[in-house]
Amino acid sequence: MNNRKSNKAMANKPKPRATGALASRGRPRKPAVVTTRVTSLPAMFPKFPDQFVLRLRHTTSFVGAADTSSVLYVYSPLSISTAGYTSIGHEYPMVAAMALQYSRYSISRVVAVATPTMPATSGGYLAINYEPTNSSVAEPPGSVSDVTTSVHSEVAQVTESAGVEVKPTDYFTTWLPTTYTAGSGVSEAFTQSGVTQVYCRNGDTSGKANFLLTVEVDIHFAGLRK
């Protein structure tokens, strides 16, 4: 009898609350690149019978020539591969081909995460942003302040990842043309769908600044050319 009472009391005893890493599970500080339902375009967008959406995800390795390195990622379906630049169309040639077949595109979701791949040394860090409208950042960053002037940015120590998650349709509220000239794609694409800058520094000035950039986007196409 006493044993049953004791067992019942133990069963009703409140469980201790999780602390530290356990307490933060399910609420990551940085955006995670995970599989979720594809993000739809807002209702204000005109509907087209041939429109479709692709979810694309890729990881690119960047190796610095010195203790700092940077890149400008352009959210354009065209291939942009000038030194220090890259784009969706460059990482996915099939997207660049679709941009020639369809007259309109839009990006409804962006998740970009930068992860350092260099030894953890004091003074090392990386910064990442998403910038939709400020044309002064439409080039590879030369300092951390170049990145943090953006409307969305994050800085992390060399032992951590940093990332941003945004809906470009909050800024670009209609379909975008795919007809701009590839040679001027950086400046034109920037005014249409935004960019991400990454700046990385190795705390060891004799080392190299290396990082991975993982980008996931939902990109919509419409208006098949006749």
C-alpha cells in the first residue's frame, strides 16, 4: 500500500525544466535550411496558366587567397560569374536556360547560410546579409561594415554559422522580367531581386579565409515565349 502511494507521488512530481542547449531545441537562433512547403506568391501577383515553381538548394565552397574573402551572390536566373560574383543561373545552368524560355520570374523565399571552414582562431568571424534595395552594396564586400549596412544581416564568430531568411516578395511585389542583358545583369538584377554579401576573416593573418555558402530559393517562372 505504501509502495503504491510512493510510486503515485513520484509519477506526479514535476519534471525538471531543460536548460542550456536542450532548452533551445526547436528554436534555432539562425535560419536552418530545411525542407518545408514551397512558398507561394502573394495574391497580388497576376496568375498565369503556365507558371510553375522550383525549389533549389546548393552549397558552394569559397577559398580565400588571403586572410579575408568575400562574395556577392545575385538572385538572378541569369549566369553571372565575374570574379567575386555568382548567381542562381551560374550555379544552376538549367535556370539560366529557363530564363531564355520564360519572360517572367519571381523569388518568393531565400535562405542563405554561411559556414566557416577554417581553424577556429581568435579574431575570426564572418558576416552575411540580404539586401533588396541599397545599390551601394551591389559589389563584393571589402569589410564587415559593408555587410552590416544591409536591412538584413548577421555576424558570427568563426566557430558558428550565420544566416538570413527572407521573402523577397515583401520588396518586389510583381513579376520580374528575364529580358535584361546578361552583360549588365549584376546592376539590373540587383534592382529586381536583391543580393547576398558574405565577408569572412581568418583570425590568423597567415591563414586563409574559407567558408561554405548554402543557398535555398523558391523561384517561379511564367510566360512561356512563343
